[in-house]
Amino acid sequence: MSEDSFTNIMKKSTRTFLLIILALLITGGGIGYYLYNKGPVDVQDSNSIKVTAIALYDSYTKDSAVAQKNYTGKILEVSGEVHEASLNQQQKQVILLENGSDGSYINCTMEEPAQKIKATDKVTIKGICSGIGEGDADLGIKGDVYLTRCYFVSTK
Amino acid sequence: MRNCLIIVFLFTCISVTAQKSYTKNGTIGFYSKAPLEKITAENNQVMSTMDMQSGQVQFSVLIKAFHFKKSLMEEHFNENYMESSKFPKATFRGFLQQPIPDLSKDGQYTVMISGDLTLHGVTKNISTPASIEVTNGIATGKSTFNITLADYKISIPKIVKDNISETVDITVNCRYDKKM
């Protein structure tokens, strides 16, 4: 092998090596950039845990550690009867679902535009569970179980 | 005479209980301005009570109900900084400082609030000015103050020091539309 062809092979392999490194850097950077800028989780298209409003609240009041493990931070599909529909200060719809206990509810903040919902309607709502809020024992206010970024699955 | 006294007593009870208002859907936001990045998050599920007569105010928020524009930020906020599985709630218990304005009348009032803020398992006494606007008998309380993360043992890794400021602005906006 002449010295020239050896140098050529070396040049070629160095170039291929550099190209591979460059491709890896671009891919890695691209993935990193994508992950860094990734928007919030898509609630509507995600898998969910199905539970009734009454069972969900029961779980938090009976054993909050287990409920936290099973439900907090998870995407749930909660079905129940509407106690009240209102708008919050950001004009987002807030639906309170009856949970079998007076004065506390499954408190759902809707992501989609407000719909015509009234008390006693039976609905199923999909959203992310943030856990059970604190009440005020002195004032006799009980804590609600909160769901955020919610969407209606059914409104019969 | 006795009946009169009973009626007066009943009315006093009613007016006193009507002085306590609360919301379970108030708003708390935070804003962190750093050289590389501005970070904002909002929580629309704040539970807060206000006793218009004694001036006692309480706030309780679930950390997991703070939402960000980027999911990675939300993850880091919960797992690395606030450790929300270990410390799921932040609370504030305090009082409006004297003299407490007559909040049964519509109007705009400026008050000072001081009390204990518990965040990330650390309790600190804070004081902040706040505004209370009463419209048709419903009070809306607003306040903006800032906290230093190190005071609450929230540490920022050196690698992201430029992305996160050491103090963050907290805004509170609660409409007390439910009455006891």
C-alpha cells in the first residue's frame, strides 16, 4: 500500500467518524430541545383510571396514603352527579361533583370552553388529579378532591 | 322582653356567621425571572377563608395543582424543587392587621397581612400589603409579594442557576364568593 492511499483511507475514516459524531450531536440536541419544549401532557388522548366520584372521595378520606399513591398526579375519568357548575376568576368552568358527603365535592376545573351543565346532570370528566385539599375544621369546611385540565367525556 | 333578646341574639349570630367567606377555587401564581428564562405557573384551586370581623385569613394549596407551559418544568418543580410527594401542600395562616376596615360595605381597601407561610416543610413569618375589593358584598383579595427560595430550603442545582432566579414573585387573587 502506498503512503498516499493509506493517508486517503485515514482521511476518509476520520471524515466518516466526524460525520457520525455530528449526526449524533444533531439528533441528541434535537431530542433534548424537543423534550425541553414539550408542552403539557395531552389529557384527552392519554390512558386513564376510571372511578366514580363517591369511590374517589372515599378512598382519600379512608386511607389518604393509598389514595395518593393510586390517584394523585394520575389521569382519571370520574363519573358522578353535578352539584354545581360555575365560572372561576379566569372564566374557566368549575364543576363540583357530589361525592356522598355534604359540603365537599370532586372539584373539576375545565380546560375546554364552558358547556351547558346544571345540577343533577350525570357527567363523566377526565382530568389530572391533584389530590385532596385542606378544609377548615374551625369553620366546618371540608376539603375537596381536585381535578385539573379537565374535559367532558360524557354529559348525559 | 325575653323574646326581644332572643331575636337580637339570633340576628347577631347570623350577622357574625355571614362575616366568614371562603373560596375553594382561588388563584395563586408565581413568576421567576432569570437571565435565560422566565418561568410562570398558575394554580386555580386555592382554598382560602377570610373572617371579615376578626381578620383571620387562611390559604391552602396543593403543589401538584400548579401548572406550567412546559411539562419538563412541571416535573422538575414537583420532583426536584418542591418535592410535592413529601410536601403536598403549602399553607398560610395569618391576620389582617388592625385597624380592619368594614368589609361589609362595598369599596376598595388596602390592608397589611402577616402570618406564617409553610412551604416545602419550612415555616416563616411574612408580612405583605394586600388589596381587598368588595363588590355587591363579595370580597376579592389580591396581593403580590416575593419569597427567597433558600429561606424555604429549596435548593437550585448550579447547572441551572442561570435559568431560575433566587427569589420568585407570588401573586394571590381570591374571590370569596361562598359564605358561611
